[in-house]
Amino acid sequence: MKILTFVRNVAWPRDVHLRVLIVVFAVVLVVLSAWEGQTFLRADNFSSMALQISDLGVLSLAMTLAMILAGIDLSVVAVANLSSIIAAMVMRSCSSAGLADGLTTVVGILVALVVGTVAGTINGFLIGTLRVPPILATLATMTLWGGVATVLTNGVSISGGTNALQAIGTQAIAGIPITVLILIGCIVGVWIFLNHTPLGVKTYLLGANSRAALFSGVNNGRVTLAVYGTSGMLASIAGIINLARTSSANPSYGASYILLTILIAVLGGVSVSGGAGRVAGVILALASLQMLSTGFNMILVNNGDSNFFKNFAWGLLLLLVVSTSRLSFRRFARSRRGRIRPTDSGAPEPEARS
């Protein structure tokens, strides 16, 4: 019975927005399978889609953490690019010094993680300690890190990476690309962080009501530092994934990813005012948008239509999901209120069941 209950909750959760996303995911899958079934349903197509969303998925998780905290992190792409650039430079220096390939890879990855965590912690200090509004603080650091990356590379791509890092970007384990396994690890890690750690509970509380969190004994400054530091570390992981896939780093890579990460987070049910959001919703939104993107690319190639229709479809999907979710939630709330009737004393009393 417990297994059946678990399966039912996963397939049809209580969260109204998750239900809408599951329906949207299923509809998109069925429609694209019927329209472009010969090419869309191939195993190599799904593997390609998974590879494409690996770095974007990690960046979306970083944005999700900031938005649950009632903030935003416009610097995630700049942090990812800066981390990959510094890692590439460090690995080139280590290789020139004769360091072993595996050790060079480990050093480069650790340096990237440190750069991302420090950059995210600076965001947290500006927002949590100096009380700079999140959008202004992260806009400033986005410009700062982008400028540093441009100075380091003279505005052009630089080659870097090692054979071991290239293997991470190109090889698979049990048929699953290693970069996808990294994304899955980040998904599990963020889910555990938000749902099974005291810091995760404080993150939701602080995002929902910062004053109530303060009166509850939460150190708002420390929580903000920790969350934005984690967001920066996730951004650096996305930078490592990109470096592993392309063996190059560029200060302007992923310029459109900022809006995409916000779109994915909002589509996944993360509240723009903070305090609410689920990792499962973000992943469903990410998968749905990638399927739409791939499906429309196939359709447009075959029919020669404008590629701008894809952006129109993404915006339309966001409006439909958000509107449907709000209407469904209101209908659900009215039905719940209808099952409760007031007693003579004015206190609500559940209706008797036969």
C-alpha cells in the first residue's frame, strides 16, 4: 500500500501546479511524438536533449534557490563563464608545468568551485548584510564578473581543459552522459538541501516573511550568505559542464540563459515573491521547454518557417500554465471551503460523512 501511495503521489501530486505541469509535459510529448515521431522518439534525440539541458538545468537550480529566498541572481551566467575561464587558465598552466592530467583536472574543477562560491557569497554579503536589493546587487556583480572575464580573455574564446575533462563532457556511464549524471546529482542535492536540512527550512521561511524569520531566531544574513554562496557554486558547476563539452571558455557564452532560467523557475512554480517552489516543478518545466525547443526545430527545418515562433510558443506556454494553475487553485480552494460549514458558535466544523 505504501508503494502504491508513493507512486500515486508522484504521478498525481497534491500540488495543483505540479499537476498542471505533468499534464503539459504529457501533452507536449504526445503531440511532438505524433507530429515528428520518426525523428523525435529516437534514443539519440533524447540523449541530445539531455546533453543540451545539463548546464541550463544547473543554472536554473541556482536561480531557483535565489528566487525562493525572495531574491534573484542575475549573475549566474557571468559566474559560470568566469569560473570556466579561470579553470581553463589554471589547467593550461598546470599542464605546462608538467602536472599529471588527472590532477590537473581536479585542481581546475576545485578552482572553479571556489571562484563560484566566492562570487555567490559576495552577492549574499551585498544583499544580506549591506541590504542592497537583490536585482541591483546581482546586476552589478553580473557586470563586474563579465568585465573581469572579458579582460582575462580579451573578449574571445580561450581553449582549455584536459583529456579527463573532455571525457566528462563526451562520455557516458550505463548509456547516460556524465554531464546529465552531474545534473541529476545537483537536482538531488538541491532537493535534499531544501527539504531535509534546517537551512532549507530557514530559506523558505526567510523567503516567505523575512520579519517573521528574524523574530523566529533565524539569522537572515547568514542564511542569505549560504544560499547565494550555494547558487554561485551551482553556477560554477554549469561552467565546468560547458568547459567539458566544448573544451573552450567564452565571456559571452549563454547570454540568453538569464531570461531562460527565470522563465523555467516561474514556469516550474517558484513564487516571484519568495517562500514557495519545488525542484520537481523546475525539472518538469525544464524538460517541457527543451522538448518544445527540439520539436519546433525539427518542424521548422522541415517547413522552413520562422525560428521566432519558438519564442512565441515558450511565452504562450508560460501564460497557459500560470493561468491554468491559478484557476485550478482557486477552484480547489472554493471546493475546500464548501466542505466546511460554521457551527452555532461561529467555529468551522467539517461536514459529517456518511
